[in-house]
Amino acid sequence: MKNSFIVARLKALVVFVALIAVASVAFLPSVSSAYALLDQSVVQLNENTFLFQIEYRLNYLNYDTFGPIVPYLIDGEVSTTSPLMQYSFVDEEGNKLSDIENTSLVLSQADIVGTQYYIADRNSSPFVLTSIVTLSPEQVASGESLALQVDWLPFTLRKDGEEKVTAVREVDLTEFKTSAISW
């Protein structure tokens, strides 16, 4: 009799947990799964010039989304209060490299509103962080490897006139990195 009571309580607990899970999916916005890495590439354009690209999407069901246009190169700590995308160049071990001459921009076909890209609810437009890197003769001679990684990707969600500033989770940003290229 005691075992049947325990089994009945466990069944009730399983049903309760399942109902909470269904309610969470149905009624709470899921902002953690609406961004994704789509592609990444590195192309050597000549002996000391490289093109790095990271393509991703930001589109959230039932939200208008605003994403950064201007990326900012860092060689130190990430500023988690910055409205700009932050990126760095790293070696094969993940160490940030300094003195990398580059020009970068986030490209998209999304509309521009103010200083950000705008993606209306239920629309999607990919973003491409594009960076052209020119290495010095000394850097080329060093034979080091180089990869581009996104360190901070903030965005703003808007619904019914209310805005929420958030960012791609640090654990997910580990995917936002190109392959390393050696020269």
C-alpha cells in the first residue's frame, strides 16, 4: 500500500512538471534560441590580406529586434555595457592578439533605424560580420595563426513599445568564431 502511494505521488509529480514545461514553452518568450551562427569563413586574398566573415541571425518571434551595425575590436576585457558588438582576433590557443590592422562592419539587408539594424517581428535577415585584415611583413613572417571571434553581441528586443536590452549568451558565443588560418 505504501508503494502504491509513492507511485501515485511520483506520477502526479511527473504530470505537474510536464504541465509546467508546456506552459513555459507556450507562454514565456524564448530569447535564448532565436539567434544562431549560420556560417563562417576565412579567405586569403593575397599574401598578407585576409577576409574573415561570421554570418548569424537574430530574429525573435513576437518581438522587433535591433542589432548593432558597428563592431568594435578589443584586445582586452569585454565591456558588457557597450551597445556595440565586440570582437577580437585570437591565435589557435584562444589568446587575443593585438596590433591586427583591420576594417570591419556588420552587413545586412535589414532596415537601418538610428544606429542599429531593425528586424520586424516574424522577419529574418542574416547579419555578416565582415573583417578585412592586412598583416605586416613581420606578422606574415611569424607564421602565427589567426581567427576572428565575437566576444559580445548585444541586441534590443521591442514589444508593445517596451524595450529590453540583452545579448547572446557567453556560452553560445563560443560558436561565433572562424576557423584559424595560418600563412
